[in-house]
Amino acid sequence: MKIDILIAEIGSTTTVVNAFDLSAPTFIGQGQAATTVAFGDVRIGLTNAIVDLEKSLQPAFPKNKIPPLQNIKMLATSSAAGGLKMCVHGLVYDMTVRAAKEAALGAGGVLKIITAGKLSDYDIKSVVAEKPGIILVAGGMDYGEKETALYNFEKLSKACPDTPFIYAGNIQNRAQIRCIADKAGVNVYIVDNVYPSVDTLNIEPCRAVIQDVFEEHIVEAAGMSKIRELVSGKIMPTPGAVMEAAKLLQEAIGDLIVFDVGGATTDLHSVTDGSVEISNMLLAPEPFAKRTVEGDLGVFVNIGAVVEKVGLEELKREFENADELIKNMTAIPKTDEEKRFVERLTKACVYNALHRHAGKLSDFYTPSGKKTVAVGKDLTAVKYLIASGGALTRLPNGIKILQSILEPKTSQKLTPREGAKVLIDNHYIMASLGVLSMVHKDEALELMKQSLAL
């Protein structure tokens, strides 16, 4: 057994380092430590996690035979320093704005401001105050409306000259966008239109460029400036890496959705075109790979919001000391009762996040009679529910929680149906394997299958 590569996941609170042997793909071990972006240098936490990894590897290696980990190639994902903060600006909310938003979310973006139409002075001030890592400007189908995107880009480029821009709008604007960027001295990446024609989403090219821009500019984030001294390979936004892992796995086993319930948010990544029957009923296109992030659904930081969703009285019927459990909640539950309580909150997070992510069937009446249409993402063809994140992988009943949300085939909700299989990311390495897949695709897939016990 040898260590070929290390992959770090630098989170907002915890940094994890995973070790892999790629010759006969094997997950070797994991170390973790507190993230130290707040101290101005992410290397401290990263080094501490490597030291913790060395300790965990001692039983697997002969004495003094652990290789010097500092010399091994390292890749990384990061959601530290606020993650990939983005602002998105388009023309019509349900068209170009929605397409741009899907591209940003799928790449791992944390969306701070989203606007439709021409920006106001207040909008510009809000963007400046937010200090986004990337500004994405879209607007206008190809050979359609041009003015709004040009107006917005010119205003934003003057207000935020040090921020990297991505332009993904009307193809006719490209030359003028480049001229505006040169005049303002801003760095702009021009990609294919995310909404080139009616009912056409083209978000994958934009996603790829967002991740490239993130890697190029992440060293400018507070506390991250020294990251390249330890990380020699690719760096990706953590949610974007999970999406890459989900897309790779879908190619191998079929349509799926990944659930990641954390302390602050609940992320869902679905990879499916849905059923042919439902696709013929859709009012608007949906992306093949879709991510949603629910900032109010978390089992620690946002426990108050989740309790409100469930209802305190309802919780008290299940847990007599619910008030005490809420008051004394910690990031990692210790007693059996605390674990059961967090599982109940996790179930609420999963249910609410799923029903925000998924679409539904709706009936309306026309002069010729009732018509049924589909609105939103169709998940009825999903074959696998993947549990990732601490709450679902580290608590005893993650499988039961996901099984509880499956719907009968007769449901009007476009959620996964009874018969879908639940898989657990036992090693909690999907994000790591997402970034690994960018350079070692086959090995990443094999490691993922091992973690999911496939």
C-alpha cells in the first residue's frame, strides 16, 4: 500500500485531508483539524489536518514507514472564506437569469445577489458592498435583446474593476463587451450564452469556466493567499466538486440525487433528464444537473429555522425535553437521545429541501377542458438517493430518513418514487472524488463505488 495523492476539503469550520492509493484504487485514511482562514492563513489548519492524518495511518503502516506527506501531490476543494461568492445579472428572471443562476449554483457558487433587467444605483452599491468573487452577466437570447447586458456590464465593470467577470449572454455583444472590459481594465471571460434560444439551457460551458476562474482567483481570498504552497494540483469549490462526482456516478449507475445535510445548509444535487412522459409536459426547461442550496435548513447553525418548520409542539410530543435539547445543541451529538433528535431535524431538512428542489404536476382549465402540465425539476426517474454530509452519513438512520421521502407512482409531486435505492457515502469523500475525477476519472469512479458499497 502506498499514498499517491492527498485531497483536502477546506470547509468553513473544518479542514479534512483524505489519502488515496491510485494503483489499485483504495481509500487509505482521513485526518481533520479546525480551518484557520480566520487566523489569516489556511496553511495552519491544513498542516494540522495532515498531522492528524499521519496519526490515523500509523496502524496501517510499519513503524516509521509512513511516507512524508508534505511531498505528495495534493488537490483541494474549498468552501472557506465565504466559499465562491457570486452575483448574477440577467434580463428576464424566468429565462436568462434562471439559466445563469443554475450555472452558478452547479459550479458551486454561493449566490449573494441576483437581478433581472437594468441595474439601479442601489443594485450597484449592493454588489460593491458584497465584494463577490465572480460577477456573472447574462441577458438576451442570441441575436435578440442586446442593450440590458451591455448596460449592466458597463456599470458593474466601472464599479468593480478588480473583480473577475464572466459574460454569458447574447453572442452579438461579445466584441463590445470586450471593448468595455479593456476600457475599464477588468478581467472578463466570455463563454457561450446560457440561454441561447427559447426553452434552451446551455449552462455546462459556463459552469466549467466558473470553476476555472475560482481556481485562478481563490488565492486572493482572505486567509487563502498561501494555499498554493501546500496544494500543488487542482482546487475547486466544494459544492462544484460534489456535482462533478454526481455526474460521473450517474454515467455509471443511472439517474440519482445527492443529499448533503450540514450544520448550516442542505444541498441537493440531482442528475437526471426525468421521464419522457413528464418532459413532454414541462412548461420550461430544467437543467440535466441541478443544484439547490437551502440556507435556512441546517441542524446546528440554523436549528431555530428547522424547529419552526417542524413545530416545537410537534417535537415535544416526540421529545419531552425538546427545549433542553435545542438549548444544548452542539455540532456533533453525543448521547443516543441527541442523535435521535438530530435525526428528526435531518428528516425535516431532507423533506423540505427535496420539495423545494423538485417540481410538481399542476392542472388548469382551458376552453377545451382540463390540461395537466409539469413545473420544475422532474425526479421521478431517479434510481438512487445518495446520502452525503455528516448528518446522513454519521448518524445511525440515514438510510431510513431517505427511504421515508419516497412517493408512490400516483403522486402529483415530481419526487423520487418508491423502489429507488438509498446509498451511503460511507467514507464521506464525494467532494474529494469530484476534484479527483478531473485528473483521474476511472480511479475516482472506482473509489466512489467502494464508498457507496456498490
